[in-house]
Amino acid sequence: MSGKAKGWGLRLLAALLCLGLASGGFMIVRGNRRAVAEESPPATEAAAAKVTVTVARRAERLSQGFQSASTLEALEEVTLLSKVTGRLVELRARQGDRVARGDVVAVLDHRDQDAQVAALKAQIAVAEAESAQAKVTLDDALRERDRYRKLLAEGFATQQELDSRETTYQSAQAAYRKTQASVGQQRANLKTQEVQRSEYILTASIDGTVLDDYSLTEGTMISTSTAVVKIGKIAVLKAVLQVPETRGGRLKEGMKALLAGDSFSGVAGEILRIRPYVDTSTRTVQVEVAVDNGGGRLKPGMFSTVFLVEEEVDDALVLPVEALRSGSVFVVDDGRIAVRPVETGIEASGLVEIREGLSEGELVVVTGASSLKEGDAVCYDPPTGN
């Protein structure tokens, strides 16, 4: 006989025993009922106690931890604000569009800035031309000075003549340096103006998806600090939890988490980051749980419950927690109680892991055993759902 068939046989036997004992020991047969009753011996045992039982079974996975609530957010998020005032000429990225870092998402009217850039470039051209002319003058003065040095050495020139050429050379050198400085200043002005002009062209600072375009339309006057678009990385989302400090010490990065919401369940994630200090106002530690969103099923803003898995056991033998009685369980063996010490493991969802002392398929008393002891007779209804 198989173990399962034997188990059901024991349940049937217990049920029949309940019926037999409840009848006070009388047997009813066809024929002389009175005679049979007179010949039946008086009952010597108390009626069997009625109990509720369950079957020790295997759970595919038992996870112990705790649950917290959060709202899903983009893993990274940035809102692009305008640093200048201008009219919106073009909005190139709308809600839901994917953008890469450096992509232009909005353009403000920058014609005035273009004109100023052009003017500064022209000024640089003039300054460079003046500098080139000053360099020619400097080179001539240098050659003339060197020539008079040679003439003085040969006795064909006076010191006064050389000193005059030296002064001319020094003046030409100073003039050239001044033109060079002017070129540098004009180039610096141009760079400043180009930076200013760039503020009229907003570019994405991260790869991601446009979460909000704030319903802006072309022609809208944008002022300083106006939000233009919000971009977020939603291929991976995060749930930010505030965990009591009493539990914070048990957590570590990489620990598994299970997320569920109104439209999803059983989504796996893991602890990405744990803030290294406790918020003294709430006595909590901030924990960020990352969850892959490659399919785009999850959305930022969704409410989610997050179960942080502290310990997990696969193929665990389990019983309802209420079946435990001070480190033991009451096993039903041939209609009678057998007290069985057990070694327990983790608890989760009203179940407790049994590591030692019990076998799969055994019947265990859940309720009705408060006054029972080893060897007491019991009866029960067959457990359901097993």
C-alpha cells in the first residue's frame, strides 16, 4: 500500500473510531437488537476528542522577511530647467519619447545671441589683423636694432643711434603684446557669449524617457527656472523604503525583494543602496530597492508593497504555526496522539519550517488538543486542501 493510500486509510479509521466511540460501544445488527445490546460489554474508554488536523506538506519556497510600502520611481531622474528667458521655438521631445544624452530636446529663440556671437567673431578678426600688423612692425624694429648693433661694433654708428632703435623695438614689442591681449580678450568674450547662447538650446543630460513635457507649446514664453521636460531612466525602477532601525542592521545590498501592486505581483528586485545613517526624526533607515523594468510593464508612480527577503528555504516541510506546542507537535497515529519533538526553522505567512522530527504526509493536530496528552484517542474530519 502506498504512503498516500495508507494516510487516507488512517483518516478513515479515525473517522470510524469517532463514530464508534460516540455511540457508547453499542453494536447494531439485524436480528434481536436487545440481545446484542445485553451481550455487548460496557464501554471502558472515554469518547475520542474531536480535533482539527493538517497534513505535513512541502512548500516550493518559504521566505522570511518583512513588508513595507512604497511608490515606484525612475532609477535616475532629471528635470531640465531654463536658465534664460526666451520664446520656445521648438520642442523636439514629447512625453514618452526616448532620448540619449546630448540630444536636443528644446530650442528657445536665440537670434539676438547669434548676432552677438557674429559681432564678436568680427571683432576678433579685426584684432587679429591688428596683431598681425603689429608683428610686422615688431620684426622690422628687431632687424633695425640688430643692424645698428653691428654697425656700432664696426664703428659706423653711434650709441645714440642704437639707443633710438632699441626704443623703437621696445615700443613695437609692447604694441604687439597689446594686440595679442586684445585678441585673447575678444576670444574670451566670444566663448562667454557662446555659452550664453547654448543656454537657449536644452539638451538631455542622461539617457532615458521623457516623463513630462509640461504641455508646453511652441511660442510659449519661457522664463528663468521654467521646467521644460523631465527625463527618467525607467528601464530600471526603484522603490524607496523607510525601514525601522531595529531591522536595518539585518539588511545588506543585493538582498532579494519581491514587489506587488494592484496590477502586478511577484516581481523580483534587490536592495540597491542602504543609506549609511539613521534618520533621527523617524528612527528609520532609507533603503532603495531596484527592479528591472525591461518590458516597460511597471510605471513610475505606481504604488507597491515590497517584501524584503531576510531568509529563504526551498522545498521546505511546513505546518501552520498554530500546530506548534512548546517545541513539539501532536501527530495522529492510528487514531491516537503521539507527542513528537521537532526542530523548527523560519516562519512566514502563517507557516513554520520543520527541519527535524516530522515526515511529509503525517497528520498533525492544529486545534482541539489543549487538554490532550500522549496516547489519547482523537477523531477528526479529513483535512481539506491537501
